[in-house]
Amino acid sequence: MGIDDADNVLRALTDDGGFRVITLETTSTVRGAIESQQVKGGLCRTFADVLTGTILVRESMSPDLRVQAFLQSDDGRSRLVADSLPDGNTRGLVQLAKDANPTAEMPIGKGGILQVARTLHNGALHQGVIAVPDSGSISAAFMTYMQESEQTVTMISVGSHMAGGEIVAAGGYLVQLLPELREDLLAIMTERLKDFENIEPLLAQGKASAAYLLEETLYGIPFARVAERQVRFGCTCSQTRLAASLATLPRSDIESMLADGKMLDIECDFCRKKYEFSPEQLRGLLTSN
Ligand SMILES: [Zn+2]
């Protein structure tokens, strides 16, 4: 995908030092992920929200590291995965139970779980698991994660607008309270964000750009933009990476793949790109493990 398919992420600080705000549009990113996973109907919305929320967590907690999120359905048999990488490439995976309705929103308000895993600078993983709030709201689930697992008071809203069965706009914002915060400022911000708990009406009006969301979120509050970054749909798969994961399989599995002497076709689960392995390449894996 070309640079034209990139979405913008903006970061700002209010002049009073009280708030950090991140806004982003994710229209192209989620459309790319939805297309590769062949997602249909109301599930598009949930998938889009998980992708946008995951990017927000990464941009706020560790922009130069990787964040993955797993949303598990009430019955624990279906899940959505979002994987956001430091270079902005973001991809997703939809794994539905065989008998799940592929076009319905995934039931997540009665036992659903959100798990977030983010890489730390020392290579370790910070992981948090929270119960999705009864409302089934993905925004609320990410806010709960930030509070319970990151001990950070954060307001998050993610959303999308659909028309004709497709996502036509997606995005979100995150407002984080900095330690210097004054009580009176918190009251003003809380009041202000009440109008923006749901950003869908804005998205439906075509006002999905990160710049617009920033102006709206901080309307009347002096602020400075401190960074602009980009995200896009993109996968990290390669012949080498797939070979590395094949090499971790039990020897007997590789031998059975070799049995018919044909080329082995493998498709990347995330982006559906196809790769081929020759019997010689497979035999090479056997000698290296
Ligand atoms: Zn791939």
C-alpha cells in the first residue's frame, strides 16, 4: 500500500500543562484490515474500534514499541486481534467460532475480555486483562485497561461511521491527565468531553481528520501540537519469518508436509499474502532444527 493510504496521528499538550491529547483518523488502516480479513456487517465496527484503541494505547504508552490487543467474546470462543507496530504498520485478525454469526457484532458485554500486551524497552511484556464493561463499549474497555493496568486516568473514545455496509470513517481520541493537573481544569475538561463521548456524529459529518478531532476536543483551550505521526494497514510477514515459524513445528509435522513431494502453499493469516515452500526448503528446515 502506498503512502496515500496512511492515516494521521496528532499529539498535543495543553498550555496549562494539564492534559495530553492524542487524536487520530484510522479510516484507511481499518479498511485495509477489514478487507484482508473479509469482515462484514456490524462486526466491522467492533474490529475497527479494537484496531483504533490499540493504536491509541501504543501512541500514548510506547509509540516506539509494539502493542497487541485481544478481544474475546462472552462465550470465549471468538476473538479479534489487533497488532500495532512501532513503524505505524497495523494489522488485525478475526477468529470467529464456527457457529458464530459472521456479520453480527460480537457479544462482549457479559463475560467478554480485553487483553492488552505491550512490549517494554527491556524486551519484557506488560500485560493486562480486564473484563469488558457491561455496556459492551470498546472505548470503555480501553479506558478500564488504562486505569487498571497502566494506572493512568485516561478518557478514550473510538468510533466509526458506516454507510452501505462499509466503514467510511473511523478514528478516535485519548485525553490523559498529567500529574500537574489542577482540579478546576479537570472539571472543565470532563464537561467538555461529555459532548464527545460518542464521536460517530462527527465522523458521519465527514469530520474525521485528526486535526479536526483535536480542534473539537480542545475547543477554547490553548494548546500546542507536539508531534505528528502516521499509521497504516500493513503486515510484517515474509518468507523468512514464515520459515522461522515453520521451523518451530515438530519434526514429524514437517516430514508429513514433505510426504507428497509438492510445493507447500501457506497464506499469512493477517494479510492473506501467499507464500510457497519447495520440498528442498522444507528439508532445509529439518536439518536446522
Ligand atoms: Zn502478512
